[in-house]
Amino acid sequence: AALVSVEALRICGQPTTDLVCVGMPGFGSSQRTQDNSVALAAALGASFEVLSIAALSTQVLKGVGHALALEDDCSVDDVIQKLRSLPELGDTSFENVQARLRTLLLMTKANQVGGIVVGTGDLSEKALGWSTYAGDQIAMYDVNAGVPKTLIQHVMRWVVDHRAAHWENENAAALSSALVSVLETPISPELLPPDAEGDVAQLTEDVLGPYEVHDFFLYHFSVHGRSFDQTLDLAHLVFGKQYDPETLRSYAHRFVSRFFTHQFKRSCTPDAPKVLAVGLSPRADWRMPSDAQSEIWLSTIDKWVPKGST
């Protein structure tokens, strides 16, 4: 999103400092991702500031009587320590308060500077509902909503290998270094605190499954309208050396369940450019009721037998 914004500013003849980047560390923000944000903004010549959300989140948790913040004098450190000893308290309300406060701060900052909030959510996250409703699910414009996660990674690598040096930017080497660090950082929402050693405790693909498989499902499901027994046969041909049939079946089950369950988030998604053949905008390519049922698709997945199996 930052790369797109900087290119848009160049096209409009505006300085890159008009891109206002905001670091918003919370309970789970690792030092690496905070360092990545500082390095990327500096390499792009963008403005940068930090607005921490941990203390604000603690106040909201206190206000609703969350079990992590019952004491009047509860601090951010108290919340983190209690969560490490009682991880079951890290529930949806704990995670989502952080995403929603980030959006509140960004929207307020955009009003303050006369700007717009550029959304970072990509096509894969839209498909799987991997966002917080009224949090990172919303923005004033989404630049990545038409691009799947796997392609975004390839685009970033292309910028590193071929584009950075041609941006008339004396910080080309710094930009390449910052992007490589982002690419090498595990994909995570970082809403749960790191472990005692500082390692990320919440890895997205451990929860969802691999994005490469989900992006494959999305393409064949939405563009070609294939049934899931056909799609799984193709997935078995493509990914058979990496994932056994039962693993692929579990990923397909997860994809369909999440795709149907989270349509309500896509029903009010921000405007975005359509980039590929796949589009999930409710105003164009994808019109689906939020209460659509997934049983037929899930049943097909359950009954699937890989070709060649007995």
C-alpha cells in the first residue's frame, strides 16, 4: 500500500512526504515489524509518526469489564503478563479492540491532515475474512483488494530486483533492504503478545493454512466456477508433493467455511481497483447474500476422493 501511494504521489507531482505513515504498536507488535515500518517510511521519504494503541486498548478493556483488565490500576504490562499466564483470555474482543482503535486513530488523523486512509487489506484476506469488522476491514480506499497475498509478495520482490533503482530515489538500497526485511518477516496480525523470547506468537498461515493454496481455491472457485471436487483434483496435481489429500481437504473446508461466513465484511468493503480476473466487490463482480449457506460445497469436499484412489 505504501509503494502504491508513493507512486500515485509521483504521478500527481506531489512530494512523498504527503504520504503520512503511522506506526501503531499494540500488545503483540514485535520489534522487527516496528523497525520495518520505520525503515520503509524513511526509504520512501514519507512522513512517519508513532501512535501507540496499547494504553488505549487497556482503557477500553477496562471499560467493558474484560477479564484481562479488571483492576483499576491495570497497566499494559499487567495485561501482557496476565495473558502469558492465561492465554485463553486472549479472545476475539481482546484482538479486535486493537484493530478497531487503529482504524479510529487513522480516520481521525486523516481528517486532521486532510487526507484519506489507504487500506492495506488484500484479496486473499477479503476472501477469507481475515480482518476485523470496522477495523482493518474498512478504509477510505483499498489499493490491495484486487491483488492476492501471493502476488503482492511477488510484486514486492519485483520492486526489489527491478524497480527500486529506477525511482530516482537516493534511498534505493535502503528501500530494497526494507522490503526484503518485510518479506522475510512471518505473516502475522501480531495481536497477541510475543513470547518471553520476543518471538511472534501468532502466525497467520498456522491458523488459516497456506495462502498459495487458498489463492488457488479462490481463482478456480470464483473465476471458473468449478465444483470443489474438480478444484481439489487440480490442487492435488499442483500441490500433491507438498500436502497430502487429507490436508488439502482440510484447507478446502476452511476456505469454504470462512468464505461464506465472512461475506458480511465484503458486503460493505471500500472501493478498490480491479486488478485481475478475480474480484470480490459487492458493487461489481461478486454479489452474494451474507446468509448464503455453504453446506453443498462442504458436502462436496467431504465426499471428494482423489483421482486414482480406491
